Amino acid sequence: MIIANEMVPLIDPALERYTHEHTKPANALLQELTRVTREKMRDYNMQVGSVEGTFLRMLATMSGARRVLEIGTFTGYSALSMAEALPDDGEVITCDIDEEVTRVAQSFFDRSPHGKKIQIRLGDARATIRELAKDAASKPFDLVFLDADKRSYVDYFELALPMVRQGGLIVADNTLWSGRVLDPKSEDDRGIDAYNKLVTKDERVDNVLLSIRDGIMLARKR
Ligand SMILES: C[S@@+](CC[C@H](N)C(=O)[O-])C[C@H]1O[C@@H](n2cnc3c(N)ncnc32)[C@H](O)[C@@H]1O
């Protein structure tokens, strides 16, 4: 039986291990964050992990991102990974509804030379995005990373896309959802499947669905 947020590996575990062994290791602080999250958090597997974290940092570097919006902070691994790629005046705005997990995130941001680039917004992501939309014309985002409740991805995409600059990216995690997209049953399964269908049809973006980890949908605003 698959529990709600259990992640089933999409590739052979030996190959998964091989991808880790052939990706540069995370720095000591990120490795500690992985360890602490495993020790303290029941849902530790929500963390993106080192290969995807490295991929996000590389995307932020390659796209020359200065402003990043993240939906779903958890203990801060992806936010910190992306912040490392930004210039000194860059910023990651990351939001979460859970105060306890963001306390862990903030304690790691405080120990990183890149932590001052990260702002945590506590509260429902829809409300946070609507608030940020007021400034979006003068301060558009270069990259948005969706990694919160799966049933809301379509809403997050519609709210965030107008705030993204032309050529900017919306990156969504878990878009293969341990294979459950093939036979969606729950609201979250349907949410992910609806998101993948929407992005593929939407003329405002180019897109590719990558089978990295649990699936990453990359959309680039035209
Ligand atoms: C998969 S985790 C994020 C993992 C994170 N990106 C990382 O690498 O560690 C999803 C997070 O989304 C948060 N979340 C769920 N629903 C939310 C909502 N409506 N608004 C904001 N955050 C939400 C959860 O509290 C959880 O911490």
C-alpha cells in the first residue's frame, strides 16, 4: 500500500545510487540539513535531496536568476540550494504554512553565507502569491519552484505565471508522483495530472517533463 506522501523510486535503486555517486556532493551544511531533517521530521522524504537540489542550483545559475519564488519551504533544502546560485543582491522568497518546519529552515539559513538572500513568508501560498503580485510588474520573478500541496499546482501556476519575466522558468516537483499520474485516484494524483496536461497545452510556455527523481516539469515563459 502506498501512503499519501511516500515516494516510490522511479528507477532501479542501484541506478538512483549511481546518479548520486556521479553528481558532485552537496556542501557540508546541506549534508547536515539532510541528516537533521531525517532525524527530526516524520515526512523527511519531502526534501528534494542532493541531486535535485544540485539541479535547481544549476537551473538558477544557467538562467541568470536574481529573484526566485518558492512554494513549499519545508526545512529549506531547495531554497538554500537556489540561494547559493544567486548574486549577492538576489533573493529567494519561500513560503510555507507550517511554522515548525520553517524554524528549522531559518536556523540553517542563519548559518549560511547565502541565508540573507532568503525570506520566509508564513501562511497559505495563495495569499502570499497574491500579496507579491502587487509588486510583480516592477519586480518580476526569474524562477518559480512549485513544491507544496499537489492539488493546488494548477492554481499556483495561474497565479505565478503573470509574475514571471519572459524567458523565466516555472519548475514543478513530483510531476510523475511515483507513477500515480498513470492512474490518478486521489485529489493530489488528479492535481498533478491536471497540472501536466495544462502546462503541455498552454501556449504561454514551452515545457518538458523530466524523469529526474519523482519527475520535474520545466516550463519556460514565451
Ligand atoms: C514537499 S515539501 C517542500 C520541500 C522543500 N522544497 C525541500 O526541498 O525541503 C512541501 C511543503 O509545502 C507546505 N505546504 C503545504 N500546503 C501549503 C500551502 N497551502 N501553502 C504553503 N505551503 C504549503 C508544507 O507545509 C510542506 O512543508
